[in-house]
Amino acid sequence: MGENVLFLLILLVCIVETEAQYKIFNVITYNASSNGNTDNSEAFLKAWSDACKWKGKSTILIPNGTYTLRGPCNSSINFRLEGLLKAPIDPKSFASDNWINFKYVNKLMVGGGGSLDAQGAYAWKMNDCQKNPNCRPLPTSMKFDYITNGYIHHMHSFNSKQSHFGLYRCNNMTLTKLQIKAPGDSPNTDGIKIGKSTGINITSVNIRTGNDCISMLSGLKNVQIMDVYCGPGHGINIGSLGKYEDEEDLADIIVKNCTFNGTSNGVRIKSYESQLNKTVVASNFIYEDIVMENVEYHIVIDQHYCSNSGECNLL
């Protein structure tokens, strides 16, 4: 694999319902090295390929250790991370705007108590998208696209280059027992960013980051956020809305039993001074049992988040 190839796990639907025996595919048996320096692409690709061909339930197991991975992978099933995955430091090493990407999977489980270290500090100084319309977005650490019935649990994510976890066009997803951390001054390191998805449950998550702890974009319906600790960061946000013509209505959001400590905002709804040719409706939001300590702005409804001149309130 060339050194500039992105470590990208694209999981395609290959789950065959069968009564065949359950099997664990341990990457160590494929000669993966946990020394933190070896490129394990070949070992991971072989493990994914064999797991996908297995006619029954299977698990990809990444034991304790430090693994450096670069290369594409196509498979599905259970991604069990017990060790530490470290991303390439240089964002130019990535072929897309994601580090790890799961796509088009039904019944996906990701967990195991392991950690993702995106090593984002080197890349943060390159984040100039607010000033440069031709900028290249930095990669999200772990992205889920078109996932149905997903369970993401017991993981640590550190120092993302941009967002830690991203969801797009997902249905019936649970994210629980996650530890998310980046410095308070790290740019655009959203903890969890969600768009155009339905039935999302976020529970028992600790988020300390440099941007939104949770960002909810257009097209979201039936979202429940409970027992989340946020701080530092910019709070739990809806929007920004009103910028793109393909935006969809957003409704039925519950934020309950959450704590904000040392954040710039608590709960916020933000939208542009929209010039769109359509109306985007945001409705039915419930906030209950919210605790705020050392929060600058507790409740914010900002309908002028960005002006027509392009100036934005980045808090």
C-alpha cells in the first residue's frame, strides 16, 4: 500500500443470514503487529475479507496493542477494538474526509473498550475553512453512512483532526459509553455530528472538546440524548440551519439529564440569515433536567448565526 493511501474501512453489506457457527477473526493471526509502527493494511484486509466470506456471525478482533493502519477494507459485521488505533499525522495522507468509514450496513456493532488517536494537533493549524472557500476538510475520525440498527459502545476517541464521530442517513443507532476528548481550543473538533438520520439514541457519553459536544443538522427526527457530560466545548447544538437548498425538516429532539461545565453555550439553536427558496421547519424540542456550571450562555436561539456578508458567530 502506498503511504499516502487513507486507512478507510468501507463496510459493504455482505451479511448472510445463516445458522453457521460463530467465528472470531483475530488480526494477530494474520500477522498484524502491535508495535505502533508497522503498516498492518495487508493483515487487516485479509481478516476483513475472510470474515465477510464466513457464512455466519463473525467478529473482527483487534486485541490490546498499538496499531498503525493505512489502506482500504471492505467487509461488515462486528468491529471489536481492544487496542489503540493511531491515524497518520499528516492530513495529506488521507484520500477523503474520513479516517474510518462504515457504509451501508445493517446490524453493525462497534466497540470493545479500545481507543482512536487521530493525532490531530499537527492538522489543526491547517483548518482555514472559515476563510478559505477552497479548503480541503480535515478528516472525521469515525463516520457512519447509511447504517441501520447500529450499536456503538465503549470506545475512546482522542484529538480528532475534525469531528470525532459523524452520522449521515442512519436509522436506529445507539451511541453509549463513549469518552471523547480534545483540547478546548482545538478547531471544529465536534464530538458527535449527526445529519439526515432517524431514531438516534446517545446515552452515557463524556465529551470534552473544542467545538460542539453534539451537533444536530437538518433532516433529524426522533433523537434522544441522555446522561451526557459536556465541557469544555460549545454545548449541544441544533444547526446551523438555512444554508443549503437540500436541507430537510428537523423534529422530535429530547435532551435530558445532561451536564454542561465550562462551555461557551449550553443548549443552542442556530440558523443563517437564509436566502433559501424553501422553508426548513425545526420543531418539538424538549429539554429536561439540565445542569449548567460556568456556562457563558445558557440557552441560545440565534437566527443570525451567519450574516449575508459571511461573518459568523463561532462560539
